[in-house]
Amino acid sequence: MAELLGRFFSSIGRVVECCTLVDFYNYIKAVEYLICVGFFVTFPLFYKHVIKPPTKTDEPG
């Protein structure tokens, strides 16, 4: 499993030669899905960091 993940991360960013339009479309679709997953993971964290609930203070005035 570790070897498979290692090969996956080493192949990211590598130029891939596609023989047909279908191969090219599948490659682009896979990259798009990875971008979407990254967005769906990071956006809630970013939103939680930027939009903080108001804090109550015990100080009068």
C-alpha cells in the first residue's frame, strides 16, 4: 500500500502522453476530481478559521 501511494505521489505533476482524446479526457477528469476533493477538504477549515463566532467577555462596557 505504501509503495502504491509513493508511486501515486511521485507521478503527480508529470507530463503524461495520451494517445487518444478519451485517454486525455479521463486524465483531465481525474485531475479535476483531485482538485475538487482538495477544495472540499480545505474550504471548511479556511471558513472556520476566517469566520469565528463572537466571544463573550465578562468585562462591562
